[in-house]
Amino acid sequence: MFGLYITHPQVRIDPDVPVPQWGLSDLGAARTRTTAQAPWVRRLRRIVSSDEVKAVETAGILARAAGVAVEIIEGLYENDRSTTGFMPPPEFEAAADRFFAAPDQSSRGWERAVDAQARIVAQVTRVLADHDPQAPIAFVGHGGVGTLLRCHMAGRPIARSQDQPPGGGNLFAFFLADLSLSCDWTAMESWQENATWKPVTD
């Protein structure tokens, strides 16, 4: 049976609001509502979310369609970059490049990639430890730690080449039986349960 890691789609950017409190933009919410109509959403038996607003909003839309409650876990948050706060897109992209390029180093006080990866892997592993492998489950979170989790599941080094496509609102799928990947990053509204795994090339 399948598990999914889903990243929140487009957000309403507000430099005056802390990033973890940003919510979905109109486009992000619309994309999530479109995704909620997919047959696979109604098969989900659990939806586990980061506690950041944009993830909770994404998870809530999907959960209503699935008829389940959202389980919020604090440890699924995005890599901690509170030392810099909001950064204009070009500056942020350069910092993100450094985050992935030197995973055992902290740039500008950001949480190290190796530490963020250990955290997200531990949280997902803990949830799945007593989860029924016959029950589809979705984790809803963020692109940075999602990429780190995907690198771990694929047995690949941390690298930004493994990152999701721009815009967010993507997912990858994995087999619950052995946690191996069954589908690479795919736009959430276009994913189908029978999608096949095609690894990203470095």
C-alpha cells in the first residue's frame, strides 16, 4: 500500500508575518481543492501534518475529502531558518543552495541539513512504526525537509538536484511495506496511484 509525502502549494507571502504563520494563497488553496477530488484522496486513512499554517491548511482540505482528522506533529516543520527570517527570493535561493551543498554546516545560523534530515526521518519513522501497512497515509509538510526525506528513502546524498519542482504542491510516493520510493516528485493534482518510480538524475 502507498504512503505519500505532500508539500504545501503556493503561499501568501507577507514579509511582516513570520514564515511559519503564512497561509495558502488563493492559487495554493485552489490547487489543493482540485487535488481533494482525486480518488486516491478518499482512500487515505491518516493525514499527518506539520504544525505550520500552510501545511495545516493543505492537510485540512485533503482531510475533509478523505473523511479523517488531521494529526499535527510539531517535528515535521521546515528546516529552521528563523535566524534570517523573511528573505527576498534571490537571497533565499542562494541560501537554500548553500543549505543543500554543505549539509553538515550551518549557513547564517540555519539548521544544518543533516540535522533537519535526521529529524524528519525520525518523525516519519515514529509515525509508521505502529501504522497499519495496508492503510494509505499522507504526510503534509514542506519542500526542504521533504527533499531530505526523499534523499534518505532513495539512498542518495543530500543534494538540491533532488528538490521538488518550483511552486510547491508536489508529492512523492513510497511503499509502506519497505519504505522504498514508488513515485518521484509529481504535481499533487496530477498524481495517480499507479504512477511508477523514475529516479531523478544528479
